[in-house]
Amino acid sequence: MAETPVWLLFMAFSSLPLLPWCKGGDEAAVKGMFVFGSSLVDNGNNNFLRNSKARADYSPYGIDFPWGPSGRFSNGRNPVDVLGQLLMLPSLIPPFADPETKGRRIAHGVNYASGGSGILDHTGSLAGEVMNLSSQIGNFEDKTLPELKAQLGKGGSRRVVANRFLSQYLFVVGTGGNDYLLNFFAGDAKNSTTMSEFTHHLVSIFSAQLKKLYDLGARKFVLFSIQAMGCVPVVRATVPTANGGCVEAMNEAAILFNSHLRRLADASRRRRMPGSFVVFVSGFSETSEACCELSSAMEDGRGILCRRGGRACGDRDAHVFFDGLHPTDAVNMRIAVKAYGSNLKAEAYPINVGQLARLSV
């Protein structure tokens, strides 16, 4: 059967309303998604962290989302929401920290992502209370897996959950940018180690975290690249350059990390995680001004978050960034559509997410 061209997918999908999930899950190629990472894919976990400074549960966030501000760092959906629509999942993936995320609500997956967090445990310190990647994986292991086992009844041993059940899910991970933006470039790390050494250490830790998920039963992985941080509005506003352009050192960090991540996609499934399949998604390529009115450092927003109750631009679909760092719904849709249907290796490697979902592992 011929593949649907990605431009046709985009045209068809861009005409859909934001209100999703009008079908049941019977036609879905996967049962659901377990999501880990930072604000790129956080769908509201930080709403439940009392001391977190990285929150998006207020206007103008969610201005184009059916239920208003939800904790997503966007005017509408994030890439995981759109992937869920493309995969025909029957509902939104619920945030782990929501007390209501239990029982039947976890049947199609759980989102553990936390804005401001990183691969390294101490990366999120500037954002106050966050859940780092290690604790996210710990929550999956200690809280979600036992509940899935209980739901499967007598036949739900740990081995059955891992071998028969989890292979039906995608494990989506979008993280790494904060380890540079809020750690390496924000602290003393860049004075004590080179960017290459830092990146090697970062990828080594990340590889071990993916291996942990694999040991717990994950078999289908989707890894998001990090964006060219030197071009995001908050960096361009706070780190002046001679020509007023992007900060090249930060862009070089993203290129370096993403090249390691792509190699990791190959090496993991061949050596460290036999029987698994890892897809690397490269989604960011553009830059623009922020759409919303940004908060100041005095307001504890650090020029990253929207000002609470502040203005938002009217032409949001024409903007890449909604706030000082995070993409608009329009860009998140493009990222997810490319991830799902692109046949270009530069956008989804070595296969796309749609193919991964249908793959037998």
C-alpha cells in the first residue's frame, strides 16, 4: 500500500478543528502513549506542583485550546496531542500528577512530562519544583506499572505487562534543551567543562534512562530533537549579538546533541536494546518573535513565559513561538504531522511514527 505524502496529511489535518478524538480506539495502530520530557510535551503536570515556577495554567495560554488554559505551554495543542489524533487514540493522554489519573483513565497512556525539567536531576532547579526525567521514569515504574498489573488481573504478572502489554504503546520522550538553556549556559558548567564533554555526559545519562524504560518493557520509542535554542525569542532578547541574529553557540549545542541522539537511535536498538525500535524526530527549523506579551524577570517569568492575563497576537498561526520558548499550536501540528508521515530521513529517522505504530516488535 502506498504511503500518504506528508503534504497531503498536513493539508487534510490542518482543516480539522482543535476539538479532537471523535473516534474510538478500535482503529488505532497502538493502544496509547507514555510520554516523558519537559515543557515541549508537558500537558499539565506542573499545575499540580505547588512550588513550580514553570506553569502555563493561566491566560493567554490555551487561548485556542477547547478547554482553555490546561498547563500546555502553547496557545493550543502540543505535539503529543496531535500525534494522538493522527494515531486515532480515543482521548487526551492524562497528566500523571492529576489525582484523577487512575483506573480506566490510564488505559491509553499517561503523560509524566514536566516543564523546566531535564535529563540531569539538577537541571530544573531554576524552575522551582519540577519532576526530572529520572523521577518521571520512577513514577511510571512505581505507580503506573503496578496499577496496570492489577487491571490485568491474575494474568497480569510483571513479565506479562512488559512483554505482551507495553509493546502495544509508544514511549515518547522530548527533553534535553533545558539541560543546556537552564544548566550548561545558565551556570558554571560551561566554565568547568567543554560543550562536547557536557553533551557526551548528557547523552550517556539519557541512554541509561532509555535502557531503564526498555528493561521495564518499552519497545517502541519516539525521541524528539531539541530546537535551535540560540534562535528562540528569550535568548535573542537577553543575549545580544552583533547582527541581532541568533546566538550561534546555543545553536551549535542543539546540533551536537541532536547528532548524538540520532546515532543513539541506531546504536540502542542494535546493541543495548535488542527487539526495540527507536524513531528520531527532527521538527524545529524556524524562528520568529513571541506571540504573547512576555513576563519580565521581576515577575519571575525570566522572559520565557507569557505575562499572566497578558495580550496574545491575533495571527497566532503565523507565529512559530507562542511565548519566549515554546511553539504555537500551528507549529506543534507541523512537527507531529512530519513525525507521523514524513518519508524524509532528515525529519523522521529511520522510519516515521505511523510506520513505527504498525510495526511488530
